[in-house]
Amino acid sequence: MKRNMIMAVLLFLVGCNPDFLELKRDKSQVIPQSLEDLDALLNDYSTINVGAGKSLGTIAAGEFYVQDNTWNLASSQLQKFAYNWSEEIVNTQENVPDWNNLYKRVLYANVILERLDQMQAPVQNADYNRIKGSALFIRSDAFFSIAQQFAAPAGMPEWDRFGIPLKLESDINLMTTRSTVTQTYNQIIGDLLLTIGMLPDRSVDMYSPSKVAAYLLLIRCYMQLGDYKNAFDCAAKARAIGGVVLDYNTVSGTKAYPFSTYGNGNQELIYIDGSNSSNFSSKTKLLIPIEFYNSYDDNDLRKKLFFEKDAKGNILYKGSYLGNVNHFAGYAWDELLLNEAECAIRLGQSDQGINVLNQLLSKRFVSGKFQPIASTSQKQALQLVLLERQKELLLRGIRWSDLRRLNREEDHAMLLKRRVNDKEYELLPNSTRYIFPIPKDVMLKSNIEQNP
């Protein structure tokens, strides 16, 4: 029955070319009738847990490079222009999975939420609350990911009008309008605060949202807003629920992909999501800068588990928590610890922040080889945690968001550089290229102002 329910909704979604707003099928033909039907929509893993819509940001974040011939032969102009931060990106006319995949999730969530509102359910119905909390989380997660690429960075009043369309209804005939950046984050945070009282502390599997996942998404929002106090408080509440950091000494480095397939048995994982692939994301095309590879200590197991060298000495990435060529873009305990450490340091609690960082790093080094980081100044502590954040969360779809928030700080603003076909390109801090253009098809069918 679940399979039939999902197929019915997929038929409803057919014709998403390329914007889900253009769907014309009468949704009354496929309206779910029970909590079990709604649960089936949440269990459509191919929609909810695949294609996280972070490929453009990952391409542009400077974590990797590709050879000129790889760039030249890429079929997607959109991705090529994202790679070298070209202003010509606004002229591309392509299907944009980073937009479409996520708004498809939004549509699923809205269908679920609207049907729940129509049902007569007991106030304390655990399944009802879990399904509603899950739908709110999925919509919030999608809105956040869309905002990281297609909305202006938070904290820049002159760009506040460049938020995202906050689709809160499943009616696809409603005209698309965009919200401000402030409204975007207020909506996400407000919904997440509701989910906290609805979701279980831990989910039955890594494909379902939990209270810990909701706290981690709240932390991401607060950190984008520069609200490190609320982010720190959320980290403390998540830590009180409890979690596990994977000891990398238990992971074999001899496998082509060291971590377990789809995270099976990896208790560090909180919520599974996979980034959509790109022309550059294959194992042999995506190359890691040698300087970054060398920043890992020889006793740091990440150097063996995340990377390998090809016959030419190029550094290849193999460290995805999905245990295959696809990149993990979900939620895990290591990110939560790094968030807690950074927030503690920013709030003047450097010793506590370094202590949390040491807890994580002690699980990353060869047994007996880790030397705990000693107490240091707030400035040095922050530099350390930001470096370890970059090393630990490589290719997880997080670096682009970090650059957008850190660029507001003079000490951490970064100039990115790349060379393609003997021409050097630069991405300046706070450049308008940190905002990807709204897809052309959406622009043609709405009153949305294009991004700067």
C-alpha cells in the first residue's frame, strides 16, 4: 500500500519541468486518506533523502579542483559557471536540481501538513505528532538549503529583500512570490521550534527526522544569523539527549570506500541525506588540493580514510559517510560537536570549546597518538576550530554556508581563487556571486525579482 501511495503522488508530481509550481494534475485524485498513507510519503527515500540540492554550493566552495579537460567537457554550463564564479551564470537555461529537488520535498511536506489539519486525530496521538513534526522538519530543511544558495546571506540589510519563495500551501496555481531573508529564517526557526515537541528524541532509523536533527538544523540557522548564544543552547539540549562519535580506529582504510554503505551501523549519523551529483563529483574527476591534504597530521586517520592517491599522485576523495561515490549531506554528531565548540569559544568559553574539540579529535587519531590541544587564547582557539571544521566536514555541503557567514568577519573573510584554461578567477568576500540566480523558468512565471 505504501508503494501504491508513493506511486500515486509521483504521478501527481509528473510534469515538474522544471518547477514544481507548474504541476497541473488535480491533487484531489491522490489525496492521502490515513496516517499510514502520510507515513508512506515520508518513507519515499528517493525524494526525501536523496538529492539534497547542494551541488552548486559544493562546486563553488573551493574545496576541490578539476583538470581543465574535465571542466571543458562538462555538459552543464550552470555547473561550469558555478565552478569559476562566472557572471554568465545568469544567462543559463537549464533544469536546476538544486531548486527543483528541494521544492519537490516542500510540496510533499505541504500535502502532508494540509491533510493532517483535515484529520480528526487525538491530541496525544504519537504517530500524528511524529508525522507532523517530520513534515515540518523536511520543509524547514529544504527551505534552509534553498536559502543557502538562492537567497542573500543573512546579516546584510541591503540585500534583505532577496529571500526565497516560502511555499506553505500545496496549491500549485498560486503565484510565486519571494520573502525577505529575515522572513525566510523566521519561518524556518518558528517551524523547527514546533517540531521539537513533536519528534522523538531519536528516530527509529537514520532516514527519519528526530529531535536531535531538529536541534542541529536550528543551530545551523542561528549560526547563519550570528546568534551563537541560541545555537550554543540548542547544542546543549541535543547533547543532553546523547549521541556517539565514531572511533575511526574501528574503520578499515583498505576499502575503496571505508565507511559503511548508506551509513549502516554508523551511530555517529543523525539523519541521512545525499547531495545531488554533478559533472565534477565522480571519484576520479574531483581532486583535493595537495596543501589541504598535507594539513592533516600523519597520525590523523582522516588522512587515510578520506583520501587516496591515483597513479599520477593526485589526491582523490573517498570519505563520504554514504560509503559510495555520492556525498553525504545530512546530519551527524561530529558537526554538532564542532558547532558547540565554535559557539562556546565565541561566547568567551574557550576552554570548554577546546575541550569539546578534543573529544572529537581523540576519535580521529591513531590510538595513543593524539595530543590534546592545550588552553589557548580565544582568537587562536577560534582559528583552530574553524580549521578542524573545514577538515572534518569536507564535501558535506556545509563549507559554502560557512563562507557566507564568515565573510562578514574581517578576520575570517576569504578570497577564493581558481585557474581554468590558464585564466585565473576570483570570488571576493560578500560578492553577489555568493547568491545563485533564480532559475529562468521560475522567473518567467512569477513576479520574482532576480538576484543581484
